[in-house]
Amino acid sequence: MFSERSRWDFAPNLLTIERDRTAFRDQIIDLTVSNPTVVGLEYPDDRILDAFARRENLIYEPAPTGLAHVRELVARTYRSQGVAVDPGDVVLTASSSEAYSYLLKLLCDAGDAILVPQPSYPLFDDLAKLECVRTRGYALHADDDWRADVQALEEVIDDRVRAVFVVSPNNPTGSYLVQQERDQFERVAAAHGLAIVVDEVFGDYVWRDDPSRVRCAASEAQVLTFSLGGLSKAACMPQMKLGWIVVGGPARQKRQAIERLEMIGDTYLSVGTPVQHAAAELWAAGKRVRETLGCRIRANLAGLAETVDRLSGITVLPVRAGWYVVLRLPAVLSGEAWSALLVRNDGVLTHPGEFFGFGERACLVLSLIQRPDAFRQGVGRIVRRVRAELAEPERE
């Protein structure tokens, strides 16, 4: 009765089972939280609510690529960062997930494939599956600042591969695309007739000044390239469903892509009128929230460095950007086993590295947006648990 694309394994994983039966069930410290609206940030509530009290919200104006003044707002925001973007190259969507779905429809037929980074956010597999598209992973190497192995990437390209997907800044490695790496991706894409899709939603959360960082891959692109952004991270408002695609590349390909995206958008017309009219106010209101969150992330990173010393047996992998940090734990247990042990015995919820494609290494992924007191307490419990396990005989 049901399609293969909707076939998932709904059985709970080990981490969910341990979370639901732990004695700490009502007092778990959640170090996986990704929702900025539930971690104690102060929002200008009245300003946000007033942004929707507009008479123009009572009029429906179907606009397949989004209202013109909102596309101009997106382009103006890029220009304020020194990046040239034309409003006509902007396509609005309800979210970055919807943007992905538009691009998979645009670029792929059923049975085609896309190249996705590993480790990275696991949503790619489900989004691709829903479009009857397959994913093939290409490796990012920790000992090379999480740069892509371009030679290995080319080895998995055949005539069914349609695009290379990049996440910059990457979730959860915190790495980002630099110009030299972009040149390599463009060389591969040009040689094999591929498009490049770059998720840049964490672009406002970069913790070092790096002139080589690519801020908008679609700008001045030499091959067909799509950059993704959204209010979810830019304004810390995931409930305000507004994302965008910036289209770049050779003029003819870019024009064809925009024409087709307009037709896809006209089929769904999913971006709400009220959020578009409110976008300028939401962006302005979210600026202070974003800055506050950035200060919190830096504070949590500083606290992490103080709590995890060289005797703890834990290595904190470098963080250059984003909301997450990766801990490498002793390999006496897998990442998933460490996560299950921590939630069962210590009431700390973490992401095992396996969820993000870290492979054989025993890694945990922690969110940096949690309240500093809860973050420090949770990390302290992790350190104590690791020390306790290392004091035990090595496990088989």
C-alpha cells in the first residue's frame, strides 16, 4: 500500500531506549538541543508580534519565487557583507529543507545520485529518499581541517551523479568552504557536468576571521551553483518558515535554472504571505538574539576548554564555526555506546558521532547553544564518566 520512499525503520534506537528508561528521565541535561527558542534567549516579543499586524497580509499575491521586496532584502543583506547578489537570482522557499527538495526536483530524475559530505548532517539521506534519489558520501578529513578528499570524490562519480552537496559551515564539524576548495569543487563539477549546492545557513556563526572563506558560493560561481540560507539561523527563528536559494553560474544555465525553479515554486506556492511581509522586522529583531547566541556559544567553548583537560582522556576537535562541537572519546566504547551510557547513568543526552557519519571513531556531538550552566554541568558529567570507565578494565 505504501511507497518505498516512505519506508523507514521506526524501531527506537539504543539511545532512545536508554533515554526513556533512565532514572534521570525528568532531569536530563540535553546537549543535543538545536532549537534556539527553548534555551532561555531573550526575544523582543512585541516587536516580532507587531511585525505581523499588517493590512497587506489580508491580500494574497501569488509569487512563485517570492515577493520582490523580500528578494531585494536578501540581496541587500548579502551586499552588506561585501557579496554581490542580484535580487533576480533569489528564490524564496519555506525552509532550507524545502529548498533542497526544489533542487532535487530540478536536478535529478528517479534513480539519480548526489554526492554528500561525511561527516555531516544526516538529513540528506531522508530528503533524497523522498525524491527517489540516492546519496553517495565523500570524505572530509579531520587532520586536514575537514577538507574534502576531491580525488576520492571523483572516484564515485558516474553518469547518474547530478550534483555535489556542500555544507558551509558544516554541521557538526564547524568547517567551512575556502576559496581553494571551492576551485577544486568547481573543477570537478565542470569536468563531469555537475551542479554544486552549498548549505550556508550557519554562515552568521563563524568564530575566526578568515579572508579565504567563501561567504556565498553562488556569487561569482563558474559552474551552476546554489547557495541556501534562511531565517531559522539568521534570526534564530526556526518557526518563521522562510528560506532562500541564491542561483549563480554561467548566464544561460542560471536563467534556465531560475525559470524551472519558478515553475516548481508556482506548483507549490508554499511561502506564507505574512512571514514575507514581516521579514525585514524579523531580521532586525533577530540580530540582537543572534549576537547574544554567538556570545553564549563562545562562552560554552571557553567553559569546555576549562572542563576538559588533557588528563580527561577526551579530545575537543577544533571549532571554526557553527553551533556544535565534536568530542573524541577513548575507543573503549563506540560513540553510540558512550551516548547510551551517559544518558542511562548520568542523565546527559548527546549525539553519537555515528549519527553524522563519523565512522569508527568514538565521537560525541554536543550542541553549543544550551544554557551555559547546563552545558558546563553536562560536560562535567561526561568527563567524570569517561574517567570512571577508563579506571575499569578495558572492555572487549
